[in-house]
Amino acid sequence: MDFQTAIRQGIPSELPAAKSPNPDWSHAPKRKDILREEEKVLALKNALRYFPKKWHAELALEFASELKHYGRIYMYRFKPDYDMYARPISEYPAQCQQAAAIMLMIQNNLDPAVAQHPDELITYGGNGAVFQNWAQYLLTMQYLSEMTENQSLHMYSGHPMGLFPSHPDAPRVVVTNGMVIPNYSKPDDWERFNALGVSQYGQMTAGSYMYIGPQGIVHGTTITVLNALRKVGAKPNSGALFVTAGLGGMSGAQPKAGNIAGCVSVTAEVNPAASRKRHAQGWVDELISDIDQLVSRVKEAKAAQETVSIAYEGNVVEVWEAFDKEGIYIDLGSDQTSLHNPWAGGYYPVQLGFEEANEMMANQPEEFKALVQESLRRHAAAVNKHTAKGTYFFDYGNAFLLEASRAGADVMNPEPTIGREFKYPSYVQDIMGPMCFDYGFGPFRWVCSSGQAEDLAETDRIASEVLSKMAETAPAEIRQQMEDNIRWIEAAGANKMVVGSQARILYADSQGRIEIAKAFNKAIKAGKIGPVVLGRDHHDVSGTDSPYRETSNIYDGSQFTADMAIQNVIGDSFRGATWVSIHNGGGVGWGEVINGGFGMLLDGSEAANRRLENMLLYDVNNGIARRSWARNEGAVFAIKREMERTPGLKITLPEESDIDLSQILKD
């Protein structure tokens, strides 16, 4: 059966042969056995409802086995036989080009070169799923092949509820992931609902079909490390040392970012499959599995002022402790393991080897949790020894400080203030928030749907030209960010960022995003490039409410509210987005964050021009307005500047008080 016929078929008419997970790929760890007996029966009923009754007897046994051995029902049997990757948009069977673009993005998220656990439909972060099972994938692709521009597909946590009549300016797809009632939003609730097959964790860009491989986080990490080096007065290519952990989907970007920023980086990774994958892809220069060899190599690299990335195949706690013992000075320190998911593979305790830990987390979850918390206390103690010597340590928004505090580690601020409860800052508090988000700079991205490297090179050239022209008149407040991103886009091709689709990312403000998008649309109309899909990371100015990451530099008490993310996805949906998404749990943990995203197809039409101007303006300035109301100086500057440029934009501005309010309370 050819590819297009297979897509149109959806659930196959004949029961396919049973399949096993691919032994050459990384697989999700066995999930916790959390369902009661009657709930396991319900999980089987929920899975079987996708299939005709004549198959139920055979499938029930198979699905029961999957539930027992993996803790989930993935329906491996129904994984399609065709290769999974982003094909050129013209190869997808579709009634409208917008639907074809979404199909392309879904397949990119599941490409084995991109996805962390492709057989389990998990893109990154250990649990960031595109779908819960393969039946959902098959049905969704079938619906997209049938969809017209007068229909919208509504996705409930990976399940395609169906096509509903709508209109051409409506989103073609509306995605929700993990939208559970707040009282049922704890980690064990996710385990239960996901095992039942009724909810899923979409991370940020996994469940919204907008992940572009590690490139997205490479750029954000590069900007972070560049500015962190500036904070400590370390110049590029001076032998400055950055120590961190994690080489999975998102965290795999760290060594590449360290190379671009010009430092020595050591990234610890307990899973050899992950470290070797990044090495094979060229994202990390060297692999070392012996701690004494690592110490020797790092001393050599620092002395020679090398720029080199090293993956240590072991636990990062060993690195912090060994470097303290050996007197190796660490300039920058962080951690990017998936601590939003600490009990199910997001963080591995130093006391156990990788396989031993996987076995214990599935079969002895309480004992495993105790070891994780003991490891976090030891981890934090080692970090504290280095920061006492001058190391700049920052939380990378992965809930390291939050989970360490819950474990009783010494990470709390002895003199806490609102938003500064921890001893160490979030990188958003010190770097990304005041330097980027408050001014509207965030991760704007695009995908060339032709699949042609030539198209990507042309979009790089266009974006560089647009930004360079804007930089000529940019105010001083944003000039550094403009220059960093011009340098980034000029070197992007040479840095070989592409994994999967022909995609690119850079940080731009509202004006930059609109001008770049308009220039793309003009080039598409002229036939210079094929259609382009616009999007962004949810880790942006206004897409995400996350008190320990994206909104951690908001100090008016509203960092725990989620109005901004909800307003963002609703506002984008009627301003022209091709698809919109809203998730619970992306990046820092289930119940800890609400985040929204979008996708938009540019096809060279006047309608696309109208949509991009309307939607991109709102998508960014919604967040700037909220940050301005929180009294963030950069955001006040940015929203005033935008109001001067944009007729019809009128934002409520805060009045600052210079009264000693503490004294008034005492009187």
C-alpha cells in the first residue's frame, strides 16, 4: 500500500500483524503500576473502542500485556509500516494545504531522528507525547486528509474527537492536552489518567506539533549561556567552564550551545543511548565515561582555552563532587534533566546505574523516590560548595530547585522575597526575562514545507536582511538582542542545526516577527520558496504561565495565575492561526504550568498576510502587556513603543508608588 492510501485509510480494514518495539531505538521507561483492577478493565475498554468488535478478543490480550509490561497501552501493532519523517508538503493527501502542513509537522515530531521515544509517540522530556497510542495517530491523519477549509479538527489529549463545521478563518485544528480539573493535577493523577487513555502530557511543542529537534533549545541555550558568561565577565574562547546535565530531546542542545557561545562544556548523561545519539549527530564533540579521565581532559581544555563540548556518560552528581575535590573552577552551572518528571525517568539517582534505576522505578517506586530525593540533597550540597567559590548557578526551568527543596536540600534563600524563595535564580529571572521576554523577544520559528535545504537558506538570508535593516534604527535597549540574533542567523547554516524538517529559529520581537513573516510570504508569492509554517516555542513572551520559569520574573503575585496563556490561545485562534494548542504541564511538571502555542501556514496569499499581521501582533503583545502591568520596566518601555507604532492598541499602564508602604503598615 502506498503512503497516501495508507494515510487515507486510517484504522486498517484488516487486522495487521503484531509488532514489537524497535530494539535499536530508545524507549520510554515502564510506567508506574497505578491502576486498580477495575481501572485496568476500564483502560482496556477505552483502548478497544477504537476497533471493530471482531478484533476485541485478540487485541484485549495484547493490550493487557502492554499495560502489564509497559504501564501503558501504546498499540504497537498499529504503528504504520511507512517511514516516519516530514515529507514535502505536496506529498500529503489533503483537501486543503493547511491540513497538509499539519500532517507534515506531526510526522516531524515522530521522526526517529527527532523523537526521544518514537515507538511510544513521545517527542521529548520523557513524557511529551504527540498521541497516547497509534490508533489516535491513524485517525488524526485520516481526518486531516479529508478536512476542508470549512472544517476544524478538535483534539482531546491526543484523541481526535472529530471534524466540526467551521469557516476558512477558523483554526483547522484545536489541541488541548492535560486539561484536567485543578484538584486532579498532581503527578500521580497524570499517571492514572494517562494509563486509562483519557489524558496526556503534551510537554510544550510535542503535543502541539511544533517541535523542531534540539535546534529550538540550542538557540535559547546559546542566548542564555552568552548572557550568563557576560554576567560573570568571561569572554568567549577563554576556557570558561559550563557544567550541566541531560542529553535527551531538549537538553541535548546544551553542548552545541556551549560550542557556539565559546566555552568548555561538560554535560552528564546517564543513558548511553542518548549521549551516543547526540555524538553521532554532531551535537557533542567527545564522549568520556571515566571520571578521572574527565577531570584530566577538562583541566587540559581549560588550560588551552579550548572551545569543546564533552559528554560524561555518568551521573552529574559525580561531576560536581569530583571537580570540587580536584579544584576545578566552574564558571557556570545548571541542570536540564527532566525534573518535572522526577519519579518516572526524568532524574536518575547517583546511587544507581541506569538499568538498575529503571527496574526500581517500575517495581519499587517508593524506594526509588527516596533515592532520588537523597541524590538531590547530595547534588545541591555539591553545587553549594562550588557557588561558595564563585560559580554562577542558575535553575534552567526544569524544576531542579523546586524538587530539591521538596527533598529537603539546602537551596532556600535565607532572606526570601516574593519570587526569590530559592538561593539561586531561575535563568528567566536573571537573563531571559529582563533581557528578552520583557522586550517581546522570544523563540520565533519556521519550517520550509518543501523540505528543500535551498528554501531554508533563502529564508535565512531574508531573515538576516530584515533584522539587519531593523537594527539600524533599533533603540539601545534592544540592540544587543538584535545583534545576537543577526549573528545567530548568519551562522545557522554553518552550525548544521537541522534535524528532521528544514526548520529555523531565532529570537525576535513583534515587529521583527511580522516583518520577517511578510517577507517570507512575499517570496512565496513570487515563487522563490515554497509554503512556510510559522510557529514558536511555548517558552515565550506570552504563551506560558509558569511561576518557576517563564513568569518567574513577575513579582506582583500574578505569577501563579494562568490568564495570560488562556487569553493567548483564545486570542490567536480568532486572529488567524492555522492551529492552536493549550497544555497543562509542559517543561516544569504536571500541575505546575499552563502553556499555549500556535502554527500558521504562509502560502503567499493576501489572506495569509492579513492573518500574520493580526495574529503575531497579539501573540507577542498580550504577554508584554501582562508583564508591563506587573511593573517590569522593560515591558513598560516595550508596550509604550508598540502603542506609538500601532493604531488601535491601548494598554492599561501601571502607576508606580514611591511611598514607603512598609512604614504605612507599621503606623
